[in-house]
Amino acid sequence: METTESPRLKLEYNLAGGLLLTIRERDLELLTNELVSSGYRYGCVLPFRGLTKEGAIGNLQNSTLSIVHIEKAWNPTSHDFFPKAVLAGMYGYYKRFCGDKSGAPILQDAAFPSKNTCGRLFKELYRAFPGIKFISHSFDVNFPSDRMLVEINSGVELNLSEILDTSWQRGLGLVFDPSHLLAPGKVISVTGEPTQSYQGEWERQFNAFREQIEVVDINPPTSGAVSDLLRGTGLLKELAQAAKETQGIKFLRVEIPIPPKLQIPGLPGHQKGFDFLQAIGQKLMED
């Protein structure tokens, strides 16, 4: 069953939301096929383990899911051998438990191959999909403006006006994520304007950036946001509606994960996970 799309606004899924299904090539193929069946014609890819075998990237090119965006892997370990990567991730958890939060890898990072392999796969994916755009969390100077987007986040270390000016000068589109709002100190205040609630703050920042936004992330910033969306109400539904009313926005990129127990390869229940995503897509795209 397909999810209705407008001619302009496309529904996309970040494949990292099915991370357990990206470790083996056959599970990654299942993920891409089921996403299309669930109404997601477009996808965002990362350097997954399921792409390490020869021919795997070619299979992704030939899949029915159109890959339009790419991101870099999350903090991968130094190990291609999966059991070693898992041990490194578990050690990272142990260090965090002991109070060391200096950036050691954690268990989810073991889902990616080694840092070196991730770097190689990223380059191969970037070349394999000529129209793909890299979604960066910084104003990276190593990518041409027509093949890069910048996701708005406090780590950019620029305030709202500076982000707008820099993106305009470089001709870069922006990605808006309601869970990555700029900190209050990065937003230019308006004289006489009252303190904003969270709801008001995402609207305020969205409206400030809207002329340069190309992608809107559907990423729940609060625990009840997904439940509200499935009822056809709440912040994410309102954000999707605002995206539909903004001419320059091309994609709604869903970053809501499939529940982990519905991702475990070999267990029945996969379809329930995709039914969950289908219901989300339908609520986002309906009027």
C-alpha cells in the first residue's frame, strides 16, 4: 500500500531507523523493499555493514528505493570484525557507567564497520549516486554546494542569523529537525517578545529558516510526539503541514526508528514494524 505524496513534497526514510536490519546485506535488502511497500519511495543511507560485500552498493543502486541523501556513520569502532566491534561497544558502555563520557563508542556504533571502511564506503556511495546530497552537521568546505545540505544544530556554533547568512552566501539548503533546535543564546531575541514555549520555539525557528529549508526531519523531540502523530495531532503533524505550505521544501525525512524488537532478523514481526512506519507516513501526508 502506497502513501500519497504531493508532486513536490516527497516522503523519505532514514535507513538508520532500521539499524539492526543494516548489518547483513540480505536484511538491508529486506529493509529497502519493505520501505517501498510501506509508501517510502526515497531513502537516506549511511556506510552500513550490509554494504561491505562486493556488489552490495550496486544492488542498492538497482533497488526500488531512490537514495537521495547520505550521512556519515556514527562514531564507528576500529573493528570490521563484528564480535570485536560489539566488545568495543560494550566496553564503551562500561566506561560511561564508570563516569567517562569522553566519546567512547557504544553498542549501537558496532552496527557500522570500522572507521576506515566507513570512510571508504562513504566515498563509494557518494560516487555511486550522482544526485545524492550529503547532510552535514557543519559547513564543510570539502563538498560542492549543490551536493550538500547543512542540518541546523547548536554544534554549528553559529547563531540563527549567521547560519542564514552563511547558507545564503554558499547557496546551501538547510535541514530542519525539531529535536535539534538552536539553544536560546543562538537565537536572536525580539524586543518585547514573550518567552516562547517549546511549541512556539520550533515554530519560531522554522519560520526564520523556512526560505532556505530543503528537508524537514520528522524526529520526535518529546516522548509523546509519535503517539500524537498517529492520532493525527501534535507537533510533528503541524510540522508536516508547515512543510507542505513551504514551496522550497522537497522532503519529509522520517527518522522515527522501527521498534527494536521488530527489527531482529529471523524473528516474526517484521511486518508490524513496517505497518507502524506506513501508518506514520499516511498521517504525515494526509491533509
